[in-house]
Amino acid sequence: MLARVRGFFADRDVLEVDTPLMCHATGTDPHLDALALELAPGDRRYLQTSPEFAMKRLLAAGSGPIYQLCKAFRRDETGQRHNPEFTMLEWYRPGFDDSQLMDEVAALMGVCLPAPMLATDADIPRISYRELFRQYLALDPLAASDDELLACARGYTDPGDMTLSRDDLLNLLMSLVIEPQLQAPVFVIEFPASQAALAQITHDHDGYPVARRFELFIAGMELANGYLELTDAAEQSRRFAADNRQRQAAGLPVREVDNRLLAALNHGLPACAGVALGFDRLMMLAAGAGHISEVLSFVADNA
Amino acid sequence: MATFSTNEFKPGLKVLLDGDPCSILDNEFVKPGKGQAFNRVKLRNLLNGRVWERTFKSGESLEAADVMETDMSYLYSDTEFWHFMKTDGSFEQFPADKAAVADALNWLKEEDVYVVTLYNGTPINVTPPNFVEIEVVETDPGLKGDTAQGGSKPATLASGAVVKVPLFVNIGDVLRVDTRTGEYQNRVR
């Protein structure tokens, strides 16, 4: 599988790169917890949660199209589809938009997965986040009130008295109710702007702000997450700050922003689209495995 | 009291939820591509037996419940309580109320050993062994010659349970019964 992936990108003149796993800074995402280590007393480094920042620095330095197969680390993520140390396939395409990149992801799936899993060799269909919620929950995720979202969630699980933000509610419905039903391959597009992460924001045909972000689902499992990348350093700074405010409110440690990334964005990140794909999950699909431990040499408990 | 975080939830762990002791049956970690991770947790309320699924934000924690499962032998019942005694030689006795013995009520036999679940030192559940041997106190007379197959008839056991038995069974026979299904297994003597 590794050889197939490398062959795919070699044929397309995408350069393989190798960036450090230990970094000075880590992301501000309140829902990602990086593992920290001390290089020397008082000299802290983080194990990367993804190679995104380092690869964007290479793009800003004029690397052209690049991909990487590497380890990423996330604290407290263990489950059927999660291991704290996992393999990520991430790539960036200067000059591509999100739609072109989805075409390329679909082409890679054609190379990596058995044909029956993809049903047809036609394109993987795309559906907006809004349409998806309408279809599966008869609910408009952009227009519904928080109370309506909570009432809908209560129809599927007992959330007790936990405090759930609007995005928490949407994520709960997406992960618990909708995702398991997405068996045939599908790209979900046009995420709510509040879930843009590092994607550019645009407006849907009704004028709601939505993110140029996509996720690929196959066999009830999220496999890849991509963006039309944000290139505006000022907007990036604002999102870092917003994340950190959310961290503070949740009692989480505030993360120092990655000034090396901001400097690279200031220098100029080329217009590009990028995507990260869980390589272990791709292996699970190819092997028909139900648990990530079946495709890892040794899981974290036994490493 | 110790607390456990969602990532420590394992089947069999006893926790306090909304003031009730619960046993964790299953725990699944669910995380969207970006955003809040959740744990969907299957629980059994140890006081009322209710089994349901509750969702937690990953990283939330619950207090441990002081729940112990102990072997005890059944002594006797008065009108209100059923009395059990530890088998560890301490002779310590515990009265269990009707709600606690409900699952075992049909299968109680003096001196037999049961698993008693203690919550803060009070019995909340009594689990009978999978198989018990109890004497028949009431049934229609046995049919001569019919020793193996044929129909069945109800028989009342000394514990009060009514089970379906083969026609050859008589009052005074001791039967082996599966407490999980209430089914007759064989005649012991």
C-alpha cells in the first residue's frame, strides 16, 4: 500500500518530503491535545499532531506540490479507529482548488481500494453538509436553533446534562448518527463556517457562510479531511486567537501560536488545496478490518 | 473517592452517575474529523437494572462507586429482609431488602452461596448461581413407566419457583434448574 501511494504521487510529479516530528509549536485546535517532551531542561518540543504547519512552510518557500507519509501523535485518542500514534498521508497542491483535489483523492482511492468498495469507477459523489443533515435528520444545520439541535440529539442518545455548544451538537449528530450510515463513498462539502479550521470561507447559494472544507467517508468512517487552504496571515492569526480564547474558556492550556508558520504565510503561501488522510484507516478498508489494531504492528498498549 | 476519566472507562467499572451506582458495559470513542470527541457509553444502573446508552464528552470523569461483589450464603428471611452471611469466615451478616433479592427470590435455598452486590455496605443485588438444586414441594403424581420422554407438567419448588418438569417427577425429588432460563435440567435424586 505504501508503494502504491508513492507510485501514485511519483506519476503525478508530487515531491515526497520529510518534516520534523518534534516541533517548537503545535496547533491551537482546542480538540487536539499534543504530546510534549523536553529536549533539554526547559526546552519544550511537541510531537506533531499533523505535518500541516511544516509543509505549509515548505510551500511558502516554493516547494511546489508535496506529499508526506509520516507519524502523527494525539493524546487521549484510543479506540476502534484511533491510536495515539498513527500514520498520516498529507498532500498539498498549489494551483488546485478543493474540487480538483477531491478528484485526485478519488483517483487515489481507485488505486488503493478494491473496486467493489467504490461501487463504480465514476466520481465519488459530493453532498453539502446542509443537504446531508436534511436527508438524514430532516434538519437544517445552518438554520435550526440550538434547542432544535439538542432535541434532535436527545432522540438518539442520552447526553445527560453536559454543556454542548452549537458545534458540539452538530459534531455529536454527525459522528453518532450520520457517519455510521455513510457506507458508500461520499465527499461531504460546505461545512459550517464555524468548523472551517484552516479552510477558506465562502457563501452557499442561500448566503450562509460555509467552509471550503471537505471530508471523505467510506464504510461509515471518516477517511480524509481537506481544505482550500487559508493563505491570509491576518485571518490565520485571528483563528489562532479565537482557538486560544476557546481553550481558555474550557480551562485548557493556551498554545503559543506558531510564529514560523505566520511568517511563512506573511511571506506568501501559494493558493493551494491540501488534504490529510488516515493511512491506517485506508489499510482497514483495504483489509476489511474492524479495529485499527488489526492493521498496526503493535498498538500503543503493546508498543 | 477516586474518579475515572472517559478513557479509563472499561467494562465492569463501577461509577456514580446522577447519584446512582452504575456498571459500565461498553465504551466507544467517537471523534469527528475536527471538533469535540465523545464517548458513547453503555451502562447498567445497579439499583434498578436499567441498561441504556449515555454520551459523554471525552475527558469528562465520573466518581468511582463503592461497589463490591461478595460471596454470601443465604440464612433466612423475616417479613422484611432476607439475611445473608459472608463466607470468608467473618460471619458478618447483611440484610437485603425485597428489591435487592428480586433476581434471586425464586431460587433462594438456605446455606446456598449467592453473589451479593454491596453498595456503600448495603446489599443492592443478589445473583443466584447459574444452577441450583431444589426440592419439589408440589406437583401432580408421577406417571409410572414414563421415565424419559413425553409431556411436561408444572412443579412448585421449595423456593417458590414454578418450573416445567417431565411427567415422571414426584414430590420430594430434588431437581437441578438453570436460574437464567428457569429451565429444568435433570433430577438429582
